Amino acid sequence: MTIPADQLTQDMISAEISRIHAEHVQSSRAAGSPGPVHPPRDFSAYRSTLLRHPTHELVRADPEGIELASPAFGHTDVAVEESDLTIQHSGEPLGERIIVTGRVLDGDGRPVRNQLVEIWQANGSGRYVHKRDQHPAPLDPNFTGVGRLITGDDGSYRLTTIKPGAYPWKNHRNAWRPAHIHFSFFGSAFTQRLITQMYFPGDPLFGLDPIYQSIVDPAARERLVACYDHEVSEPEWAIGYRWDVVLTGPRSTWMEPEDADHA
Ligand SMILES: [Fe+2]
């Protein structure tokens, strides 16, 4: 019998996470390898994955054919100001102003230049501007929570934004997401688009979050956590974080499966 989400306690979810991790360690040892970077698509503690993970072989899309009908960059070029989420309205958004910077690299450490990077996030109170987010935290009239940019020749990117708050998400009773920023890397074609989440160091919710914990390799989980970088912080202005992203290879940054709902 399936237990309703509002009766599932954090202890039950944490026990489920521990069980899956133990099974993973056991199967990795048996196979003599550290196991895959990417999580199982049906990670039961992250409950909605059970209903929406693929149960059939994936459909192979013709990358050229799909380009004829899929989204493109939009109607305008990407403006430099779009990488600053604090200047999109007439006033200053509330919260802790931060700078997030880093490099997008391939598996051999080469910069991935001219890459469209899109981000979206909750405001400083943990609220999204989205009709499905109705939890009682305030919207900020000066913060929409979306931005985009193009990586430089060295693969670098730089964002100015507000540190997002944690928010509840109904996976189970008293379920809270650690603060995070969603990142999309477009690639050179729509079929290459990769999506992931960046977290902040030392978040007390890491151990409890089934999305973060769905990555069973601890090293792969840690690669999603930005570092505080005092060289990036600006005096009297903003706190700085550094986060590098590796798109391919054994040290790659975890990316969401294509059917995820991006909680
Ligand atoms: Fe989110």
C-alpha cells in the first residue's frame, strides 16, 4: 500500500535514502567500480520519480530534424544585463546579494565557449513566481528569478543575483529543498540541453533532501555545491561563490534526467 505523502515522515524518507545508498555501495563493490555518476531514474525516496521515470527504451530523436520545430535562443540576442537578476525591476530585490561565477568545461578540461546558460531560482524567501508555488512566503515585486548569459572564450560565466531561500515541496511531511539555483546548458543543439542544480556550502538540509541524495556517489553530490570565494566577494556589495561545471566524462556534473519536473 502506498503511504500518502503527508503521512510520510522525514525519518521514513531518510531510512529509504540510507537503504538505497547501502544497496548502491554493495552493487558497486560487487562490480568493482565506483558506480555511475547519475542517479537511478526511479529513486523511490524522491517520490514523483516512481510515476514519471521512463519504463521503455528512450526514443532516439534525429537531432537535425528536431531543430526545425524546437525552441531557439528567443527573439532577441542575450543582453549582458540578463546575467544580473537584481536589476530587472525598478527597485532592489530583498535578500543577500551574491555573485556566482565559474567555468563550463568539457571532460578534458577544455572551456565550453559561447554556451547559452539559463538559470531560474526562488527569491530570498524561498518563493517562485509560478502559479504552482502557493506556499505562504512573500513574492518580491523586484525579483523574477530568471536570467541567462553566454559563456566567454574561457568558458567562464558570472551572475549577480539574490541567494535563494529554502522552500517546502510536499514530497513528504515537512519536506524542504536546500537552497539552490537551477542551471540549463543549451549545447549547440536543443537535444544536447543539460539541466542541473547548484547548491550552497554547509546547507543543513543536504542530508534530508531526496533530490540531492538521489545522487548516490558522495563525490558527485559534492560537485553540485559551490565554494565560497573571497576573491569573488566585492566589498560593501556582494558575497561571492565559485562553481565550475564539467559537462562530460567521469568527473562530470550531475544533470537531471530529461523527464524531471525541476522542483
Ligand atoms: Fe527549485
